[in-house]
Amino acid sequence: MKEKMPRTPFSTGLSRSARETELRIKHIMSGPKRRPPLPFLLLIFSICIFCGNLVSCQMAGPEPGDVSDPAGVQHEEHTPAVKDSAVPQLERRIGTYTFLLTANTGPGHNTDAFMVLCYDTRQQTAGLVSIPRDTLVQAEDRPVRLSTLQAGPEQQAAALSSMLGIPIDYFIDVDMDGFAALVDKLGGIDFYIPCDMDYDDPVQDLSIHFSQGPAHLNGRQVIEVARFRKNNDGSSYSDLGRVQTQQRLMEALAQKLLSWDGAAAFVDTLVQNVDTDLSLNDMLYFASQAVNLDPSTGVETATLEGNGFGLYNGYRYCYELDQENTLETVNRLINPYNRDMTLKDMNLAKADGYHN
């Protein structure tokens, strides 16, 4: 994670009072068709849309003392750029964008969560696919676990683009310690713990202790639940189960964000903990488009399935993607092209063997 997040486009100064900002946010967020849809609040793309609306309010609004018409400002037309096709013979659909969403645990640590989002602004549909962190992905000369790529989000996006055969237009990376601070700003979330969790790792200064059942979690506890993989006695749930827990945590956070009244205090914490190559104008564009998306009919999520007991180059528990399932899921949810892909368009790594 880069210090101070130099590319993060939230540095625009606030031009209105906190009270006016809250009034304007409430105006934008009021009504079922004016609220950023729940699935777009998954992970950090949600926050970018949310803060795109917030910054839009702050940059162009009524004169001080007049908040009667906070939505009456016209902005210059802007269309975000897209990358070239990752497969030369395939053409991209117009108005379709792809994003890599990642979460990291700080300098010197591996990236902990990967999701790819595809948003069709014309059809108003979106697909969100989670990729297990131990997935084998092709690095320069050999496959490695996705989470161990010693690279920034741009290089991670390039590796995933090669693996899946799709261009990735933008990345959004969040620092998990900073994410904990964001959750604390919201007052925590209510969440059902899916299983007993009892794990200690002195090296990482990590202790995770929860009982199965409903709980109210603060920011640090949300990170602990998201990171849990196994108990001290060796029992665990699958990498797939871990990804599903992370998705449910983001859904709970999204629900809390939609009902929260203190949005004006959110931006400062966000600025320090999110890295993205989306420009401010890009975010304003996606914010304006996302208000038309119906989450009940236009959004679908999935996790890439595979075998988590792969062996490669002496390493155990490498996640080998199921080729046919991956092809079907990518075509259904995150394919930005005007026709379906084939396995020849992808570069899916294979394990050397498998262990019990």
C-alpha cells in the first residue's frame, strides 16, 4: 500500500458546511431510485460510488445558505476510458466496465481478498466474482498463489486479466486496518458468526475468538472474522466458505452504510485508506449510472470454484480453478465482450498434483 494514497482522487476540499453536506447527501440518497444499490456497496466500489455522490454534492451546489435545490447542477459530460480487449479477436460491449477490488493487510503482507466486478451501464446489470486468495495464477515464468504476487494492484490486475482473458479497466484497493476504522465510523455492524472461531498467531499479533451466532462487531472484529481460516486444533472451513463469509460481511456493512446519517465524517478516513486509479470524474459518472440499477434483478454474485488441495512446486493448499465452472461463471457474470469466451481465451494454471 502506498503511503498517503497519492492516486486517490478524494483530495478536493470541502466547500460547504457539514450540516449542508448532510442535507445534500440525504437528498441524493432519498427515494428507492436515488440510492446507490446494495450490491455496489460490496467492498470498496460501494464507497467510491457513495463518495462520488458526496463529492458531487460538495463541488457543485447552491450558494451558502441555500440548500433548497441540491440536485440542480449540470456537470460536464464524461465517459470513463476502457482498456483494449485482452483477446484480440473479441470486441468489447460499449458501456461495459470491469474493476479489480482488493483488500490488503498492510505493507509486507499478502493481499487478503480479490473480487472482479463487471458493470454494464447500458443494460444496467452487474456481476461480482470472488477469487480465492490461494488461486494459482501465472506469474512471469511459473504459477504462484494469487495472494503471494509481490506486486501492486496494477500488476495483480494484469495477472488476473491474463488468467481470465478479460481486460480490467480499474482497480480499487483498501487497507484492512483502515477499513476497520471505516467500520468504527459507522458504529460497527450486526453479523451472524457462521462457526466457532478459535485461533492465535503471535507472529502476526492475531487472535480470533468468536462463538457461532449473532454478534455486534467493531472494525477490528470485522477484520478478524474476515481473515479467519482455521482453529488452533487444525479444524477449519474451506477457502470457499471464507470468501462467502467475506461477502456477507460486506453486505452487512452495505446495509449499515445505507442507513447511516453521518456521511460527512466518512471521507477523511476513506482518503487515507483507499488506493484507486479511478478519477473523480470517473466516480461521478459511475455514481450517476448506478442509481438506475435494480439490485433485485440486475446483480448477481459468485465465487470461482475449484480444488483447494493442489500441490505446486512443493507448496500445499494451492487452489486450482475448475476450468469449465470458471468459463461458465466468467461468461455469465464478468465477460465484457460481445460473445462468449472459450477456454482457449483463458490462461488457467494447473496444479502438479493433489493431497488429501
